[in-house]
Amino acid sequence: MKKIPLCLIGCGGMGHRHILAYKELENSGIGNIELMAVCDLNPKNADLGRREVERLFGRTPLVFTDLDEAVSHPDIAAVDVATDPAVHHQVAVPALEAGKHVLCEKPLGITIRACTAMIAAAEKSGVVLATAENLRRDPPNRLARAILDHELLGDPYLMIHNSLGGNNKMVITPWRHLKDKGAIGLDMAVHFTDIVQYYMGAFDQIYGTGWIIEPVRYKPDDSGLQLESYVERLKTFPDSIEATGEDSVCAIYKMKSGAMVQFTYAAGGRGSTGFERSVHGRLGALYAPGDRNGRPVVLRCEGQQFEGAEILPLLPDFQMSEITERLFGAKVVTYELDFPPVDAKHMAIEMHDFGEAVLKGTKPEVDGHLGMTAVAAIYGAYESALAGRAVTMDEILSGQVRAYQQEIDAALGLD
């Protein structure tokens, strides 16, 4: 099987998880990407990437600490951008201009202008630009989408997505609380706006706001994941940081279909906990369990309730992709796995999709445009609050409304 020679750019925490996912992809038996190089401006991170590739794959990758050298290497056909979001465009645009295909972690860009710069560079060079959105790849989310595609609910009129609960600790990294670095209100909630568009189609209008619920964040007690990259990174954290970027977002979305979405993501507020993701139609409703937990989707229709695999007989055309079946099993729509293997499997699926798009000249499932609209759905809420009115997706994408983003664009030289 032909494989795409790829360089991973960014070997910190997220990059480390990507290396584990490439091993999961290889183990599937239909791997279509060869992780041949790693790149990080920090030599310690680059060395960690090298050691992990050697440990997992039994080979030594090329190692770069200079971006220009990496993207100009003639044997590298594609790059995977797993750096901090604020520099995604600064890494991806030169790679795209050099003719490299790019898989870029979410959020695609730190602002809409950053996203459009990447999309324009990909179109000019005629190469693939894909956004690494992994939660939609979860088997329960695939099942939920199949329920909608088979019209078991009738025409959906309402989706509810509420994710509530947090504390005053730093979420993963200190920069996730800084406006100009990609605060958690964007960095995490963009996962969920992608789920909204995966379930409900294109956004039309946005009314909402963002909050900094926790004004000061403190160093967490542990690293979360027990990976060397996470453990060593925690040692560099300050004891506290003053938040400048939103940790929460609340919005009402009107979709192109006419359906409405109630959306809240709150990573603060120590008395608030809870999660709901549901879609409602005239004939029934579905309740999705969230992501990476393997719990069953619940379908209620015509006075009956079905859970998980009980729903499959109602979906005669339901079919998982080959890579999903190899990693989770055929027709498996629930599972009991710990976070690390689930995380690696989801990313392996998105990586395989990227590889197929490059090899076959097709469109990746989450391209640059969908990556941008997920970002725009978050910024639309913030821009709406400043404008004092609902805004349209077209206004956000065109830059007609961008007051919130102007400060970030100026700092990045995009103004």
C-alpha cells in the first residue's frame, strides 16, 4: 500500500498524542501515512518526538528544528501541524506554498483571517488542507448522524448542546486562558461547534456571548495524561495566570435548515456540572452520550426507546468506514475503553481520511472551510455580544464583522 511521507510539526503534548495515533493507524493494517520526520523549534520537544518514533516504530525519523528546512525537504509530501493554535497559519501557509499537503489541528486558525490565509494558500497550490477534528469520528456520533440521515426523527427542529462544569485550575496549558493564543472557549468549544454542523448542517445566524468565568487560573495538581510531554510541561507552568480569553461561550444558532441550536460550553463555575447533547424532531428525539466515553446513543420515537446496538435494525444502510471497523470493530456503536486508546483511534481515523484525500485526490471529511466555520461559530457569539445583535455566518466569514478579532489579527500581523 502506498504511503504518504509526512512530517509532524509540533512535538509537545498534542504532537505526542499524534505520534501515538500514527502507530494506531499503522497497526490497523491499512495505514496510508509514513511518519518519516518530526519538527519542533524546541530541541527538547524534537528529541522527544524522535525517541517516541523510535520506540513505537523501530526507526529513526528525520529531525528538524527549523521550519523552512522541514517544508523544503523534497522527500516530505505532507505535514501535520500540531503546534499552538496561534501559529497554525504561520506554519501551514509556508508548507502549503511549498506544495505540501497539510493536516492541521483544530482550531484551524486563531482568527478567520488566519483560516482564510491557509485556505487561499491550499487552493493556490492545489494541495489538500484538512482540519483535524476527531470527535465526529466517535462511533456514537456516527450512529447519531445515521439516525438523522435515515430521518427517524422527521425534520429536526432543535438541537441542545450543554457542557457545564469546571474549576479554577489551568485547563491543559496556561496559554489556553490567553485571548491571543487561543483560549479554551475557542480551543475546546470548537470541537462542539463542529459536532453541531456535523449533526445539523450549515450555520446561518448567531446570537450569543462569551465569558471569563474564572479570572485567575492556578497550576493544576497533576499533568492529566501520564505522558512524558505532559509531565515535563507541567514543570514549566507558573503558579497562576490572569485569564484574558474566554473560558465559556453561550449561543443560539439558527441553521440554514431553519432548525435552532441552544449551545453552551462553560469551563468554569464550580457549582455547575452537567452534559446534554440532544436533537429533537416531530417523530422522535436522540440523546448522544458525549464523546470518547463509548456510552450508548438513546433514540426515543413513537413511544419506544432504543439504545446503542438496538438502533441498528432501524438503519438498514448504516455502515462504518473500513478504518473505523478495523479500530473499533464492525457495527460497534458502544465500547469500554480508557481515554488514551480511544483518543489515538479517533485521530487515526482522521489521519487515514487525510491520507485517502491526498492519495485519491478527494475532499477530506473536514476540509479547511468546515474547520473555519467551526471557528466562526464561536467567534460569531463573541462578535454578536460586541455588536449587540445577531450576526450572520456570512458576515463573520467575510470579515464584515470582526471587532473581537481585530486585536488578535493586529498582534499576528494579519490586520
